[in-house]
Amino acid sequence: MKQTSIDARAKIEPKIGTLRRKVFELFINRGLTGLTDQEIEKYLHLDGNTVRPIRGSLVTDGFVIDSGTTRPNEKGNQCIVWRYAENGMML
């Protein structure tokens, strides 16, 4: 792992639990409508480089799943719509 990655992780580590919970709660609030990564960025005022790893960890842990649908982003590109896994464990 590069030193810059280690430094970045050390800087954000204390915030991971809180940010992860905020992202998960946003998924719960959106229900089956779900969210794209860009929508998460917009609602929580977070950078994509913060959102994607958090959402990815929620997917890996079974809390969030690919809804099987896409939505266009602001540039018109189709993006995966993610939603909470109804059978996922609570954080």
C-alpha cells in the first residue's frame, strides 16, 4: 500500500463509522427508490472518493445491493441504482 493511501486512511479512520452510518441511513430513508453514488454525494455533501468506498463496503457486508436498475446522472450517463438489502443486518 502506498504511503499516501496509508496517510489518507489514517486521516479518515475516526470518521468511517459515522459516515458509513449516514450513508446507510440515507439508503433506509430512500427505500426501494435507492440511490446512485452521485446522489449520495449530493445529499450528504461528500466527495465521490469518500462515497464509493463506503458504499462498496456496505455492498461487501450485505447491507446494500444493486437494485438491477440504472438512472442517468447529471451528464446523462447511466449509473447503477443501489438500495438497502431488506435482509441485511443492522449496523
